Amino acid sequence: MNREDRKVAVSVGREIPSIARAVDAIVNSVRRGGRLIYVGAGSSGRLAVLDAAECPPTFGVSPATVQAVIAGGRKAVSGAVEGAEDSERNAVRDLRARKLARNDVVVGIAASGTTPYVLSALAFARKRGATTVAVTSNRKAPIARDAQIVIATDAGPEILTGSTRLKAGTSQKLVLNMLSTAAMVRLGHAYDNLMIDLALTNDKLRQRGLRILAEASGADPSAAKHALRQSRHDLRVALVMLKNGIEAQAARVRLALANENLRQALGE
């Protein structure tokens, strides 16, 4: 299995140009008020749910910005919902419920590239004028014809025949990581390689935030801790305070004047 898994990163690497195009589309969409919406069934849908769920705490974005639609709904996250992936009608219903709009990007995820739920979702998204992206292991499958951008990671047959939760699932996880992370970095939700918009919701994350602030600002831990407390645990505000030698309110004003562009607020 380990030997076969080594092929996954290579197969993803071959798709970097397509992944970059998809990232560009996501960035442009979110800047216009659109959303990134993943659609999948079974293992693909669960990976989509995982990636979407990680975006708010990692990048400080609204849960509405990155969403996941899984065939069968919430029940399908923890167990199989028989027949859910075959329902074309439910795919349209689920996207209608999300009020799909032309500014959105819909990423359909299906290793086989033939899942009716995902194909129907992409077809509906096209009719609505949304940008469509396919993540699949089969470039010749119908999903590759139905999407504007195709990311086809073919790492070869599975060691356990037909179990697409293995190499195919791993490649999907890598691609979704790249789509969301690269897009969020481009949108300014990171400072260098630091999670500057990390949600400080528990003791572990508050300590991590303190380390990030100290590294980003070059301040000693005590100064970083004081700034973090004065900023009400807002890493962006605290960083502007430390880098510019100003108080919290002045830092908030600078960020507001810069339309929350951290680099601009810092004068960098």
C-alpha cells in the first residue's frame, strides 16, 4: 500500500496547471461575493465536508464561504445512505437550497467520474452560470465533459480493487487541501506561511496564536501576549499594533482604511 501511495503525489503534481486555474476561479469568485461549494457522494462527499469544516477555524472565514454538499445529507457523513448517489433530482434540490448563484464555484468530486448526483449538480451549476470544476480519477468519464476545469489525478488501479477511498481518496484530499489553502492565502488569510486569521477558540489555539504573533512580529512573548490581550485576541489587530507601535483602536482604524488588507495596513 505504501508503495502504491507514492504514486498519488506524482499524479496530483501532473494536475498543478488545472489546480492553479481552479484556484484563480475560486479567488475571483469569493472576491465578488461568491462561494466555493463542494459536491460529492460517499467517501468523496465526506472528504469535501472535512475540508469545508476546516476553513473557518483555520482562515477565520464564514462557514458560508466554503460549503460541502453530500449526497444523502448529514446522515451520509457518518454512514452509508443507500441510493443517495444515484439521485439526480436531490442534487438539484440541494443546490437550490443553497441558493446557488453565478458568482459561485461548484467543485464536483467523483473518482469514477460517473456519479449521477455529482453530474446532475454540475449540470445545474452550469445552467445557473456558476463556474464548474471536476475532481476525478478518470479523465475520459462524463464528469470531464461536464466541467469547465478538470483535475484528473490518475494514480492507477487500487490495491483493493474498486475501493476508491484509497489512492483516489488520498488524491482528492490533496487536491481539496490545495484548492482551499491556496485560495485562502491568495485572499489574504495568511501572513507569509502563518495562520494569521486562526480562530482562538480554546487554550491550545490561543497558545498557537501567541506563537504565530511572536514569530510574525518579532516581538518577545510577553509583548505579544500583552498585544493579543489588548486586541481582544484578534491576531490581525495585534500584529498591526506591534509592527507599527500603536494602540488597538488605531490598529483597527488602519485595517479598516486598508479594507482589511493586512499588508497594506502594515505598510508592506
